[in-house]
Amino acid sequence: MLPHLSTVKPVRRIRHIIFLKDVLILALTTFGGPQVHLAMFYERFVQKRRYLTEEELLELNALGQVLPGPTSTQTITALGFKIGGPNLAYITLIIWVLPAVSIMTVAGMGVYYLEKHHLSLQFARFIQPMAVGFMIVAGYRIGQKVIKNKVSLALALTAALVAYVFRSPVMTPIVLLIGGVTTALAYQKQERMEKKPLRVQWSNFFLWLGVFIGAAILGAITQSLPVRLFENFYRNGSFVFGGGQVLTPMLYNEFVAFKCYLSHEEFLSGLGLVQAVPGPVFAFASYIGALSMRDAGMHGQIWGSIVSTTGIFLPGTFLIFFVYRFWEQLKRYRVVRASLEGINAASTGLTAAAAIALFEPMATHWPSVVIVLITIGLLLYTKIPPYVLIMGGLLAGIIL
């Protein structure tokens, strides 16, 4: 009995190391959004390693979709939790985000260096209209999936109008909440499922809420930019449903239109570059954080990236740990399932409003309009990966 017990921990440790190696490989090679990530997760985690079944992977992915935060990141973090508990889950999170975060931090610092030394950013001139094309296609594809009736269409249009007219970050959670409540009222249309009493462990929820309130209070008292950056990203990460495409309009409203931490051109350059980076699209926060603290020097930019990255990824992690334990029971409630329809429809409207706001400044410049249209056409009618398009745009900007 004792010899058997002595082999359990080493075997488990080796299994965890192999799993983390797989996570690192994916972090370095997985380009595209959550749909592409899911396909590669399936290939490596289900088919090759058999860490879980296809049904279990789809369930974890569904859980990530219904929670605020980055879907792919929550899926792979929840898998780490399933295999080795909270400690392995946190290590999984760090390994998954580190390559993309590092690249986007360097990109933010590089853009500032070029601007500081009055060097031309002309090489990125094609990336900016291409980024608008990416945003328009993302909104179109999201809309195809979530707009299924007149109610969802009305919610999407209303959300787009409100977000376009009132370009304040405060409006985002309000729009999402109204969308969710609207469709939740029609929960009777959902299929009735057998329910069991919920057994909820509240520790991670209170941790999420405590950090949410504490960061807001500390930021208001200290007016420290790093603290406020953490609070801004933590708040956005707590309210974004639908992944990186929906996060983009929230960040644009907050940091470009409202607080002017970044210029329109800087934002679009980063948005284009993140399409060519493997791993989570939420790494865009690292780029914004680095540029937001450009006045504090190199160390300040690194610090800005760290607090922004932590802020954007932490709430989704807390919430996936919280809900994962009782997800089986929660998804059986019709109100929960019904509210998701309205949240997703409102998210589509937010994406549409951001696309319009990003396109406006270049609408009178016909070469930019042509690039936007070409990008849309290539994304819709070819199978060219987004990162290849971005690399091509950068190369064209250097040569032409």
C-alpha cells in the first residue's frame, strides 16, 4: 500500500508538467479568436492527450461564454482547475497569457519610442484601416449567431445607438444589463429542465467583489494612475461578454474617447497588431497599459502593462472558479439561459457602434476606405488567417 501511495504524487506532477507544456505550445501557436482556439484545444487536449472528453470541453467553453471575461482563457484555466485544482489553474493562466502579453507590451513601448524620437509610423498606416475591417467582420459574425428574432435585433440596434451617442464607459454595463433583463422576462420560452438546490461556495465571488470595490475606492482616494488603470481594466473585465471583439469598443470608449490616454491612431495600430499575436486577444490591454503610462519612463510602462494585464484577466478567473463548482445546477435555470440572449444581442450593438466610431475619421480618405473593404472581403470570402493579413499589411507599409 505504501509503495503505491508514494508513486501517486510524482505521476500527478509529471502529468501536470506535460499539461503545462501543452499550454505553452498553444500559447505560442494559437492565432485567431475563441472559435480557432477551441478547435486547437480540441485537437491537443481531447484527441491527443485525452485530458477530457469532447462534451466536457464544450461544456467548459460554454461556461466561459456565459461568464464575463475572455472565453478561451477561462476555458483553458477551468481545464487546469479540473486537472490540478486552483494552483495549477493559476499557473495555466500565466503561461497562456505571457507570450501575447509580452509581445503587446513591447509593441506599446516600441510605438512610444518611435513617437518620442519623431520617427515615422507610416509602416503601420495600412494596419489601422485593416483593424476597422476586422472589427466590422467580427460584429457581423457575432450578429449572425445571436440575432435570431425581432427582439434581439431591436436590442442590438438600441445598444448601437446608445453606445454611439453616449460614449461613456458607464453606458456599457447599463446596456448589457438592460439587454439581459429584457430577454430574461421571456424565460418561459426556454425549455424546462429538472433542477436541484444550488450549493454555492461564495469565497471566490466575495474575492471578486472585494477587489472590485476595493480598487474603485483606492483609485478614488489615491488618484494613482497605476491603481486607476487596474480598476479600469478590472471593471471592463468584469462586464465584457463575448470575448475580445466585444472588449474593443469598451476599451475605445474608456481610453480613447473618454480619457484620451491613447490617440485614435495608436489604438487602431495596437488593435491591428494584436490580430497577428498568438494567444488571447485580451492581451491588447497590455499595449494600452504600457502607452497609458508612457510619461513614467520604461519602468512605468512595464508597470502599466502589468497592472492592466492583471486587471483584465483577474475578474474572469475569479468568476470561473466561483461558478465552475455549481455550473451543472445553474445552467438548468431558464432565467439564466434566457438572459444570455439579450446580453449577446447588446454586445453585438456595442461592437457595431465601435466599428462606426473607428471608421468615422477615415471615411473621407478613400485609400483607407478601400483597404477596409478589401480586408472585409478577404476575411469573408477567403481562408487567409488574420495574422497573415496583418503581416502583409505591415510589409506593404514598409515597402510602399
